[in-house]
Amino acid sequence: MIRKASGLPPRVYLKHSAYYLVTLAGKWKRLSAEKDGLPAMYRALASLVDAESTSDRMPAVIVRWMDSKRPDWAKKTEDMHESFAKTMTDAFADFKPGQVTTPVCAQYLKRFAATPRTYNFHRTMLRQVMAFAALEGLREGYNPIDNVPTMTLKPRKRWVTDAEIAVLKAGALKGRNGIALVHMIDLALLTGQRIGDLIKLRWQDVGKEGIYFQQDKTGERLLVGWSTALRKAIKACESGDKIGFVLRTQSGNGFRYSGIRSSWNRACVRAGIEDMNIHDLRGRAGMDSRDLYGIEEAKTLLGHTSLKMTEMYVDGKAPRVAKPSR
């Protein structure tokens, strides 16, 4: 089936679930699969024709913005932006940057109103794309997204108890890669690092003073000094030569984020634990650090840029303790 979808550049058609360019000679040149989204189509199109006819459309601007940011992103961040970019390019396929007004932005974000975090992510990304378009001279004036408010995120109050951790570890050991998942849980609770930073940890990062982390989100280097518990947790990870990743699958390879998260979800099901996500371990680590050493140390451990951020992250998770009235 051949059809001319709305918003496609001149001479670009959908045929058998793929995008094709019809050349001036009448030949069909395959660009990309429909399932790969408009960004992939525009990249292929730019390599075949003069980009003049497509460069001023929002999908092409989004692609160029993505390409400008890609060197600074970790793989997980890049994959997330690719997913959001597909949604955005589909929504703005018929627009040029100058046609994207505040009401248009508000209408686009309205579809994400039920998920505030996703809403805010799309808002931030769209704001950066519009700023990029202004730098390219494709629009003038204030950024149209500025008058669209962000959504307030409610701090997560989930409190991870010692009893839950014990049950979760038992559930993990019943599944594939269970031992590695237990090691990951221990390291997360002791170091407070993000899961993405833990699974990329290598033995060369384990030194005499402690464990060195290169935090993907901030780009900062952090040394988590040794404690008796942390030395024990790292010792448990040793298996054969201390080369490569500290956390390994049964086949000896490093973990992907999706893989460790799937193992976590299955362990929670086996343990009968509800409403606990893998990031709650980081919150528990922050609470423990604050209670032992103070909020400043918790801020350093978590890699936050402000005390307010740390306070929002750790406060309210554990119940307040009060004496009875009589």
C-alpha cells in the first residue's frame, strides 16, 4: 500500500511500512522503516537530497538538536531521548519552528498530564529544541514554552525497611543472576549511587582509598571511602580474575540497565513486595548517611548540587518517632 502521509516532505511516501523518496528520475529510494520514526527518515533523506526542502521543519530541527547533544549523553540517556524524539517529531511533523506557539506547546503537553515526570521531561526537551531553532535563525522572540508551567512532582515517600531487604534478597537468589542482584543491592545501599553507575563499575575503579565512581548524570568523579561493610560487599563480588565489570551476569558479562531492572522486578514478585522500585535503594542510602553523618555528607554521597535537593530526596521517607501522650 502506498500513501502520502500528512506532513511528509515533498516526494516522500509510505510504502509497505517504510519511507521512500521518489527521485526526479522517478526511482524509489528506500529511506527507513516506518517503525523507526521520523528522525531516522530525515537522517536518511538528508544524505540523498539537498536538505533545503526539509531543514526548516520541526522534525529535522529535532534531529539536528539530538545530534548536537548526543556526544554528551550516556547510552541510557540517548535511548530515552530517542524515544521522546519519536513522539515529538510525529506530533510536530506539519510545523516549522515559527509556527510553534504557546497554545500549540500546551496542547502537545496536555497528553502527558497524567504523568508529571514525563510531562516535565517533554517540556524541557521541547524548550531546548525551540532554543536551538532560534540559534539557527528559524524563529524569533521569546521561547513559547516559557508560559507553559511545569507540573509539581510529589516526593516519593517509599521507605525501604531492613526486613524488606532481607526478603528481597531471598527472592533474588531464587532467580537467574540472583547472586549478582544481591551484590548490587548491597552496593546500592552502601554507596548511594545510581544503578546505571553501579552496573558500569569496573575493578580498576576499586582502589586503596575506596571506590571511584564517574557519575553519568552529573559527570562528577566521586570517591566513596572504605567501611567494613563496603569492603565485605566488594569482597563478595570477587570471582576469578578482578578484571572487567564488578557486577557480572552468570555468563560473565556486564549488565544492561534493562536486564538488572527485570531481575529486580522478578525478585520483588517472588518476595511479595509491592510498590518498591530499584531507585528506592538510593533513597534509603541517603537516609542512612544523613542519620549517621548529617545532611552535608548525604548530599556529597548522592552527588546533589544543593542541600535542598538532598532534603527533598530523603525527608519524609521514614516515619517520625513520637512518645505517647501519657
